[in-house]
Amino acid sequence: MSVRCGQILLVSYPFTDTSGSKIRPALVVSADAYNQGEDFVVIPFSTVPPPDDRWALTFRDTAPGFGQTGLRGTSYIRWTKPMTISEKVVARRLGSLPSKILSEVQVKLQGMFQM
């Protein structure tokens, strides 16, 4: 399976405490050159607004380009939860994130690693 940065996939996303996983949409954020192997980096979407979470990016179902995502409704992009996963945990492809929102996510990800 070949994946591209900006694609939204339905994956078995592991909990950060490794106690299990949940099937959820995830955004591929790793560069296409890295995505040539079996593994790639994703961040999860959530449909439940994180309480007082300033680290989630809201993506409303009324936003331009929402229809191309394959998401069901307003979602919260949990950009502080990146994870490297295997293509083996991908259930299917859903769609892609509009480039404007992807750029915003990429800026936030880069900022997370700046001192």
C-alpha cells in the first residue's frame, strides 16, 4: 500500500499507554519519501471535543473541502499525538485533508519540536 501525506485513513490507532487501540480516522503527516516503506507517521482524529484541550485543531464539517475527507462530521485533529504505524493496521482509505488545513497541521507539528 502506498500512502501520501495528507491522506486520511481508517486505522487501528493504539492508545498512548499501550493498553489497547481503537479504530479511528488518522491523518498521514510523514513526508511521501518516508512513506515508501511499510511504516508511516499519522495523527488521530477525534469526534469528541477534548475538554479544554488547546492542543487540538477543530475541523468543522462546514469548512471548505470537508467533503473530500471521508469524515462523518466535525472532528478534532489531535496533532500532539503522532504515532508511527504499520500499513498492516490500515482498514481502508477515507479521503484527504484540504491543503490549507494540512499546512496548518504541519506548522503546529514543527512548532511542537522547537525550543
